[in-house]
Amino acid sequence: MDKMQPAVDPPPVVPPAVLTSKVLQMYGRFLDAIVTVLIFVMLLTLIGAVAGLVLDFTGAVSAFRSAAHTHTLAHGVVDALDRELVIDVLSVFVLIELFRTFTDYLEFHRVRLRVLTEVGIAFILREVFIGLYDHSMASPEVVALAVFLAVLVSARVAAVRFQPRPNTQD
């Protein structure tokens, strides 16, 4: 005797578009988590840089006080402003721009060219100021950095002038 087997429904087939959409949503959440962790790390780095800046500043003030009675006022100020203090101030500005890049990515889910060029401009200006402050930068290096700076400024102007259309799919 043949026993009739109950009909078994095949497992439901998930359309590829739904599967792709779910994978992209998971990928987006994963990227948001990574960027959130990076923002937290950048915030800690920024706090550390500001704390280092305060410590360097207090060291420069104490050096100024100890050198003020042995030098002229202008010479004492130049001695007190340590190279590290100048580098720390400029580095904090670069870190602030990087922090803005990460927060913009978290907000808009893309890296905006305008913000990225501002980070590059701040970094190039930091290097130029440090090199000029140290008197250690040769003329070809200054010219190369000036050309690179001009390219970055041009890219920033173009990014502001030709902004992308708002995303109508969201």
C-alpha cells in the first residue's frame, strides 16, 4: 500500500532585491558603528591634544617668567614660545577639521569634497607654518606646497560652486 505523503511546501524564495536591500542596510549600520567609534576616538584625541596644548602653554609661561629678567622682553617671548607649542596649536586645528569630516559622514553618509579639501588645506597650512617658523623649508618645497594649496583651494571652490543635487531617493 502506498501511503500518501503530505505535500510539503517549498521554502519561500526571497527576491534578490529584498536580500540586497537587507544586506545594504546591515552594511550601512556597520559603517555607522565604525564611524561612531572613530568619532569617539577622535574626540579623545582632540581632548588629549588640547590638554597637551595647555601643558605646553603653561611650560612656555614658566619659561617666559624665568627668562624675562635675563633677556629683553621680545627675546624672552620668542624663547618662551616653544616650537612644540606652535605645532600643537596647528595640530589641534587639523584635528578639528578631521573631526568635522567624521561627523559629516555620520550625518550625510558620504564624505563631502568641501570638507575633505578643508582638511587638506589646514594640513598644508600647518606644514607651511611649521617649516617657516623653523626656517627649515627650502624654496622648492614652499613652491610645491603653494601649488598643492592652490589646487586644494580650487577644488574647494569648485565643490562649493557645483554642489550635488539633493538625494531624492531617501
